[in-house]
Amino acid sequence: MMNNDFEFIVNELRKAPEVALFSHVSPDGDCMGSMLALGLALKKMGKTVYLFNPDLVPHNLDFLPGADLVRNILPDPLPQTLCFVDCTDLRRVNLKISQFSKDAVIINIDHHISNQRFGMLNCVQSDASATGEIIMALIKELGVPFDQEIATDLYTAIVTDTGSFQFSNTTPKTHRLAADLLESGIDLLQIHHRIFDQKPLAQIELLSRALKGLKLYAEGKLSVMTLNKNDFVETGAHDSLSEGLINNARSIEGVEVAVLFKEIEERIIKVGFRSNLWFDVNALASKFGGGGHKRAAGCTMEVPLGEARKSVIKAIEEELSLGRGY
């Protein structure tokens, strides 16, 4: 069930001659696929569309239709209608509300339970498996047919955020929506090959370093991987290539919580959290100014790497010692 702002968002997008779309830093398949799908749909409606992301499109997603339109420089002047896709808050786009004009219409479309509802219009559906599910409903309401390009972007959004339909956020509705997208004639083999099977050598080298330093805590229930700034410099890997590495730590038998620490700068530490069966990593991430989902979340800490590791590991060990809550 969509919240009441869904209809207002549809009306705003219908009447807006220009729309700027935004997706979050370190873009993943959901934020990129959702933004591109909506952007292509709006272009088919004859609108001028700007696509913005602070970072580069990741290597495994640069095949997506519309990826070549993404820019990391804000359009000047900004359109009146600004739509944020898969962003819990404006910090995820490295922006502040003061950068927008007073008459800007800020639209917020997301599925994260930790979303701050920062928009003038908000459609936050935390039970959706991916923001792509919400965008799919939005495009349907706008009356734009799902051609092969739009369907490719939407399928990528859903298949990546559900871990190829393996994560607990996968529902019967998710499979039905995926089936609808398959009806559009998307190249399933090509999509899976590009997203999951093709990895740059730098990413494999980064994984090797992360695994070499992997440590277990809390009687094997917590696994921790760490990448410092030199790991990225010496392998030539961009931060985007660390996407998904944490799942190797999560897959160890007996592990409930996995953490990946990434030193971006000396006092800028990105922390990724994943859990398997019961641990609420969204609640954990919120203690450090972050958020996400119950089984996948993250935060950014402005402290030295050693301090970040110490405080996060301690917090997780304390929660794990309490045991599973029912």
C-alpha cells in the first residue's frame, strides 16, 4: 500500500517540464537501476531530465540503458522538481537543503526503514524489496510502457537488492514483478553476466586483501574485514569495487553479523553491516549515525580507523551477548 504522497508525486512528475533525478553515493544496482528507469520513462514523456550521482557509475552497472547520461556535476540552474531515489537523507547525495531554492519541489522515493522523509513529497515503502518496486509502480501510473531498456533497469534494481531473490526481503510480489519484467524481453543472461560474473582484477585483489585480514569475534558470530586507504591505492580499485565484498564474510558458517571497514581518508571510515537471521543491523547503524535495513545497513564515521573498529566491534559484541530476541 502506497502512502498518500504517491498520487501527488505522480501529478508533480506529470506536470513538470524538467526533472533532476538524484541517487546515492557508492551507487548500487537498486539506486542506479531505479533512477535510470524513471529517467528514461520521463524522457519518453517528453521531459528534460537530468541524472546526478556524486560518484562514477560502477563498472558492473555501466551497461545499463541510460548510464551514459549520469553526471556528477549538478545542473545549473537546477529544475524546480528534484527527485531523490533510494536515498535515506540528503547526506547520501552529499547535498544540503540550503543548496535548493525555496520553491523547489523535493520528491523522496525510497524503501529504507531509516529514511528521514526529508522531501516535500515522500513515498517511503519499507516493505518493498527494492526501490525499483516503487519506481515500477510509479512508471505504470504515469502510463509509460515497459520497453526493454526500462525493464532492464528495473530488473537490475530488484535482482541486486534481493541478492538474486535470496534475501529475506524477497516476497511473492517481488517474483511477480520480476516475471512482468521478463515479459518485456530483457536479456537475462547478459544482465546476470555483467552484474555478477564479470569482475575487474582490481576487485579480486581488493577481496584478497580483505580476506587476508578477516578476523572472527564473539565466538565466531561476528566476522570483520578491513580495507585501509593503501589497499585502494595499491590495487587501483575505486571504492565502488568494494561493493559486495562483505558477503564473503557473512557467508562463513556460524556468523550472524559481518562488518566491512573501509578507510576512505584518514578520518573518514565507511562501515558496512550485514546479518543473516536475526540481528538488526539497521538499529546498530543508527547508533553511529547511519541506517538502512534490518539485514543490510551502513554508516560513515569521522574517526581514525582503529577507533572505528574498536567502538563498532564492542557494540556488536554487547548485542550478540544478549542473544536473539523473539
